[in-house]
Amino acid sequence: MAVNASFSQAKILHEQPVQLSPLVRRITANNPSMLTGPGTNTYLIGTNDIAVIDPGSDDPVHLDAILQACNGRLKWVIVTHTHPDHSPGAQALRDATGAELIGNLLHDEDQDPSFRPQRGFKHDEIFKTEEFTLRALLTPGHVENHICYLLEEEKLLFSGDHLMQGWTVVIIPPHGDMKDYLDSLHMLLDYPMAAIAPGHGELILNPQREINMVSRHRLMRESKVLRVLAECKHGTLDTLTPPVYDDVDPARHKIARYSLWAHLEKLKRDGRVDEVSGTWHWLG
């Protein structure tokens, strides 16, 4: 494996290619929001035959920026998952270039219905060109079909929505699973990483510290869920969200409610809580 790349910590520029390393450029879509942060990152890998990771939504301005940056050399469009801010642009890129679409499907109304891959990935499967090697790491949690990709030549992890720079990801049952998420985080520590290229935000240059910090944060929130439920004995998602997330801006409680649901589902599987008709009960 080659020596680590020297990574550029270039700031987010919407719809402008930013060189992050010898093999990687980033184009950030102009779709900032509470869920997407500064916008969805699309990554271009390679200089001869190019692979695009996460083409974003079917936005003509963003897709044109990708096509111009690829300059006729786009060969593969690869997705981390099929949420509507990550994969709907894939079909338009295929139509324009004939690129091969690669990623794992999840049949659900909340996923991108337009994504029709030529093939998917298994865990630890290698995708190799003359220039670069991508290792597919199945990372369910944020959603069942989520995949992170490790660029082995530069030890750079493309984390999609598994890890984001500056905030924690939303996990929405039933296709999001908190236990799977924590297990996937722990699994990533088995792989050599020099940096993380997230689906939203800037490069994360201390990946092991970030993974451990996110894991600790989730487990601390789980302890708080148990503590609040032990005090009140029972509650609904609506009544439990304010005390469990009293350190979070109330404007974000609607989103936090989903992660609370994911925590409670994990605790139910662990035999710590139970749920009857939408009311959650502490089991002691």
C-alpha cells in the first residue's frame, strides 16, 4: 500500500471542483439544509478513468459541474446509499456518459426509486483500476444498504452518511438501526485510515478519534434515554424527546425524535425497555 496522501483541508465551495489529494476531487452541491449541512459532497476519484461517489440529487447544475470536471472520462458512478440527496443524479450521469452504476438497492418508499445499478458490492469486496483500489465496507445503521468505501492507496474513507463532519447522523427505523450503526462504527476501526471524506462537511483528519467520539456520544445518549425513562417509568416519543434532548436546540427535536426511536428500538432488543401501542416502558 502506498504512503498516505497529503490531504488538502480546502473549504467547501459549491459546484466547484476542489482537489483534496492526488487522486481525489470534491464537488459540493448547493443544497445546504438542517439535514445536509453545507451540502452533499460528490467525490471524483482518479485522473484517467474516473469513478464518482454519490452524484447527489438530480440537479442539472450539479450534474453539469460533475460532467465538466470528468471531461469525458467518467466510467463508474458509485453510491454509498440511496437517500434522495445522494443517488438520484446517477441515472442522468449514466444517460449522458454510459457510466456503470454500482451500489446496493433497498426497496422502500423513502429511497431513490430511480437508482438501477448494474451491480452491487459485498463486504470487503475490492473494486480495482490501474490507478486506484476501492474496498467496499458494508456499514448498515444509518440505513440498511449503506456502504463506506476505503481508497487504499491514500487510506481515505468515503463515509457517506455514516460519519459527518461536525454533527451526528440521523437514524430512522425501521431501515435505520442503532445497534447496526454502533457495530459498523466498531468494525471500521479494523481498517487503516488516514482521513475520512464525509458525505457532508470537510475532511476529518483523525478518523480513529472521530469514530471513538461518535460511539461514546451515542452510548452516552443511550444512558440518558434509560435514565429519563427510569424516572418517568413510561412515555411516548413526543414526551420523551424534550428531556432526553434537553441539550439540543428545540428546533432540532423533530429530527432528534427519530434517533430517540432508534435508541429505544435497540434497548428493546437488549431487553431494557418495552413498547405497547406507542408507549415505551422501563423494565428496570
